[in-house]
Amino acid sequence: MSASALAAKIAGHIRAEGPISVGAYMAMALHDPAHGYYARHEPIGRSGDFVTAPEISQIFGELIGLWCADLWLRMGSPDPVILVELGPGRGALLGDFLRAAESVPDFRAALRLYLVEASPVLRAAQRQALVAAQPRFVDGIDAVPEGPLLLVANEFLDALPVRQLIRGPVDWAELHVALDAENRLTLAAGAATPMVTALVPPELRDSPPGTVVEVCPAAAAWVGAVAERVARRQGAGLFVDYGYYPRKSGATLTALRRHRPVELFDDPGTADLSAHVDFAAVMEAAWAAGAAIHGPVPQGRFLTALGAEARLAALCRRALPPQRARLESGLSRLIDPAGMGTLFKALALVSPGLPAPAGF
């Protein structure tokens, strides 16, 4: 396959059907069965295109494991309890989670693991890394059996397709992916209409002409489905991602290759695409579905409240100097406001009546 095979496929679709939304472009670039990014790449790690918190420090997954164990105790220690991760990467988070869960043996024994993963490459890595936990793979929350639920989603929402809307002189228009005069992929505004304007959050509709706003219906749908589940049956969902709260305007969609930003249309299918999460939008979806909402709180504050620094000290006591340096730099990257500590945020959805989870 040549690097431009997916670009040619997308261009052919546009010639036949007309311009497509930015969200449709994202879906094709990431998930095309033959040429999509997640169909062919193992994207995570130094040899990939980005790293996530569990790859940076084992403390991240360990603390989330203990966070879930504490919540399980507050739920009355149901057995079994369903543990779900959305977008588990290479299984690093759950590997550390399950190791920490061994300190609460009844909790570890009660867990039944379900993974939601679209990438066949990553599914293979997860199956290998988590074989002892006997994971079951499902396509969505609707396929998870009924029962008490603990759900974790780290850097899942940011990869969902966004739509970009731009303010015209009066109404708003949607930005589409089209072809320029030389048959290259480009952004072009559609017609400005009251229908598109209705998609813009009310507090942003009076923004100046030329302002761009991103909306992500898929993120609201996923969070709403989790919220409906925990509102109906006992449980909780923890979402950790980078994004903003309160709402703001601006285009955040980024293409990343080998840890560096590249042009959005530069060889689609060979770069990761992601956008910042609008936490206000997903909170509205959770509230409408009946869940109790806690957060969002900055990741640094969340991890510190869970005992990140005490865990670091315990690990460093048994570490050699090079290991100690890696442990210290890894945690610093996760909690430092200049690193991931502020941009990344944690949001918890729990069943009404349950106490506020740890860290919130």
C-alpha cells in the first residue's frame, strides 16, 4: 500500500458523493478497514506516535486500581463486578490496575474484565498482556452484561470524531473536507444556516465571525450511555482525558506522527488524529442520563489526592538510582501543571446515592 492510498480513496469518495464532514474524515483516517491508522499501527510508545499516562508511570494504573477498589467497598463489595476499559491501549493501565488490586484479594477475585477496542492491532496486544485476566472483547457498552459496573476510559474521548463549525456574518456553517483545484484535500465551509447554528452551544453562538467551534456528538453519546447504565444499575465510570472546562471556542484537532504534529491532510492513515474534550458537553450528557457527576478536576490534583507521592516514595525506597530517576520524572510529568497535570482532567460518573469517590 502506498502512503497516499487512503488519500486517494477519500478523494474518490468526495468526487462521487461531495464534501464530507471533518468527523467523517477522522473516522475514515483512523478506522478504514484496509488503510486506517488503527487498522495497521501500534500507535503507543516511543516507537509509535504518542504515549499515554500508563506508559509514562506505573503509578497511574495502580492508583486507578485502588480508586476502583475503594469505590467497590463503598458499593457493598458486589461479587461479581464488571470491570470495563474503553480503549485499553496496549493493556498497560489494566496490568498495573490488576497488580494493585491484588492488595484487596476479594476485589480482585470479583472482577470480570471486558474491553472495548476497535483496533485489531491493539486487541492482539491486549489479549497477550492481559491473558491471565481472561478479558472479553465487546464493541460497546450495550454489549456489556448487566450487573454492578466499574468503567475506566483514559484518553478515549479525544479520539472520537469531531465536527467543526465556523461563524459566518449571521449564522454558522460546517467546515467540510473537500478537494481544491488541484484535487488535494482541503477544508471548505458549507452553507451558513440556522440548522447549523443550532448545533453550537448557546453560550458560544454570538462569537465573532470566523470563530471555529468543535462539537463531538460521539463523546456525548458514549458518556451518556455510561451514565444511563450507572444511573440504572450500581456503578461508576472514570474518564481521564485532555480538554477544557468551561466551554471555549477554537480548533483543537491535531494530527500527530512520531510524537510531532503534522498537517491534518498529510498522508491520512499514517498519523493519529485527536481533539480536546469539551468536558461541559459530556457532563450535560451525563446529567441528562441521570448520573451523579464529580469533577472535572485536574489530573495532577486527582493523582496527588489518591496518594501518588506516597506511592512514589515507596517505590523509590526499593529502586536503584536510574530506576528512581525514571519513577520521579514519570510522575512529575503526570502531575506537573506545566506537563499533563492541568491540561488532563478526571471526571467521575456514579450512581445516585453513592458517596463522592476518592480524589473528588
